[in-house]
Amino acid sequence: MRSTGRQRREEALPSADVRRGTVDETFVAARLRELVCEDEAALNRRAVWRAEGICEVIAHTRRHPEIYTVGEAPDDVDHAVRAAVFDLSLRLQTSEDEVRRLICTADTARESLPLLWDRARSGLAPMRFVDAAVGSALRLRARVGATEEQQDYAAEATALIDRASAEWALSLPLTAFRRRLKTLTERLDPAPAEERHVRGLADRRVVVEDAEDGMSWIMALVPTVKAVAIRRRLTSSAKHLQKDRREGRTRDQIRSDLLSDWLCGVGTTTAVKTTVFVTVPVGLLAGECTGLAGDAGGAAGLARLVPGEALNPITALDQAQLVGHGPIDPLTARQAFLDAPAFRRVITDPVHGVVLDMDRRTYRPTKAQRDWLVLRHGTCARDGCTRLALDADLDHECMWAHGGRTDVGNLRPLCPADHVRSHRTRIRYRSRPERSVEVVMPTGFRTTVPPPF
């Protein structure tokens, strides 16, 4: 059979699967080259540029503390540097700890890891690699009072970390880079195991991290021996309870319940006695408030919220609130009310839902005023600060020495750091009509009111 011209053209072309594979592979390869060779290098250089810029700002502030401070006190330089770090954190929308970390990383890398820092400046090493290497360099640096021999060894060990890191950064992924770096650092660290354990012990701490659905993770950095003992005691007690009660809880659930009860001292003379503000509407206790997430009729409750209007612990009268954290479910709220050894009734304006306050003429706020401000603000009043108002200082907007009165219209909760800055630096804290606090920097930056939620 003779083939037609159309058949001959189709036979000359590769199959659809072959064409698709070739095109797809070419496209993916091109995109990968762009991402790895161009975008990643540009991001790396940008990160280094930002870290160096932050260091320059701090160095300039040390030379000219008058930018941020008001007097000539001996500690003005320290207060000015802290104010500059605060200024940078607001502008970069990050934490002050993150700014300090960047300063430490850049200063240490430029001084002790020049080869790796050059890699980062050229875009060949991400800042994550620099962070890891800086941790090793700080671990190996000579201690205060070290002998000349110890100082020489620390310098040689750090130089070896620098050469190895600069080489590994070109070819290893971050996990492998950290593994090799950890092994090398362990070999170079001249301190005995006992001394290293003491160093690690100094970092012990407890971290609480919010999760979803009214839950939180509580984590503690403790010695391994104690961690194993805690786990064994929890497991042994959980096994015993499972045999005795048959409650249907899993062993993991029992261990979690036991840990929280032990830490709170439930059933002992050392039971936790602290103040936690939980606002529970009376209607919720009577079963009348059903407009909450998880309740029947939740849509009706949600429909009452006005778009663009802030959800305030005082105005959200149909929701129970863990003040400073947010809403809690009705079941938890009722249980908190039943478990509380004492409770306080808060009288509110039935129209606006505003807690009625009293004008006071003394310098020190009353307990009722403090409680009212905690309920109203929940957290530090400054824009973006999440520290609890329960632990804050009550600041007079118009200073008492300048004629300011101790009433709720002149008081605002500021966390200790913000309270110190408001008095020791040129940073201005201005209260808005709704009592949120705007920060005005001497450098011209102003915070904005958070969007309503």
C-alpha cells in the first residue's frame, strides 16, 4: 500500500509523548536554572546587604546616641542601641530578637569567618549556612581570661571552621552541612564533656507555643537524664490509671493530662495560685449564648459581627475570652467558671458594652482600675505588641509629675520594655481615641493602627 503525503509527514515527526517529554524537560530545566542560579543568589546577596545595613545603623547609633536618647546618662548608649533595634524591628516587621540575631551573625561572620562571609556576599552561601557556622565559631571562641595558647588554638579552630564551611556551602544541602559542621565542631572543642554539659545546662528553659482549637504546646529544654525519668514516670502512671479506671483515654492523652496536673500542682498544697483573666458572659453560663464557633446556631452569632469593626474582649459580649489570647469555646469557659475559687462580676454599659470606670486622684492605680485595663486591652497597648496586659506596667499618658491624673482615661498598659523606652528615649507613645498606642520614632517612622478583626 502506498502511503499518502500526510502519513509520511506524521511518520517523520516524533510521537506526542516524545515531544511532550522533551518540551517539559527543557522547561523545567530552564526554570530550575533561573531559581537556583539567579533568584537564589540574588536573595542571598540581599540578605547579606540587609544584615550589613543593620550593623551600620547600630554602629552609627553608638557614635551618636543623641539620635534616640534625651540626656547624658552613663547608660544612654545602651538605651539608644535598644531603641535603634526596636526601630529596625518595627520597620522590618520582625522581632527585636531577630534583629539582634542578625547583628550577632553579621559581626561574628565578618570578624571570624571571612571566607564564608565572602561566599554569602557573592550570593553563593545562604544566610542559613552562615548562622550555623557562626554558632560553631561562638562555641569555639576563647573564654574571658584564656591563656595565649588557648587563644591561638581558638583562632586556628575557627579558621578551620571557616575554610570547611566555605567549601561545603558550595555543594551540600543545609542538613548535611549542619551534620558535618556539628561533627567537626565536636572534634575541635577542647572543653571536656562535663564542661560542655554545664554550658548546655545554662540554656534550659520552657517554651509555650500556641496551637489550634484552644490548645498549646509546652516544651522544656532539660537534661536528658531528667527527660528520660519524666517520660518513665508519665508512662508508668498512665499504665496504672488505664488498669484502674478504664476511662477510654489513650496513653498519650493520660500522659498529657498527668503532666499538666503535676505542673499545676492539682490536689496538692503547692497548687498553682495565679491570676488568669477569663471573661464569661452570664448568658453563656445559662446556656443562652449559642452564637459561638462549635455551637448550634453559630452562623447567627457570626452575623452580628460588623465588618471593619474591631473585635474587643469587652464588646464581644456573646463570647468567652481568655484575655490577651482570644476567644475560648463555651465548654472550656463554663469549666473555668466552675473551677474558679472566686470570681468578679464586671458591670458594663448595657448599650455600648463599656466597663464603667471611676475617676481616681491618687498616683497608684487601684486594683479595680488595673483589672479594667487588663480586660479592655488584653495585651500591651502599643501597636503590634503581644505581651499580656496582666504583666504590663500602667503608664500615665500625661505624666503624674506634669499634672496627669490616675484615671482610666490617662492610663494605658505598656510592657516593661515599652514603658522604659517611653521615659528614657525620644520615642513617643501617643494614645489614639480608641486607646491603642501609636509609636513615633525620632527617625520619622510611625506605626499604624492594626486592621480590625
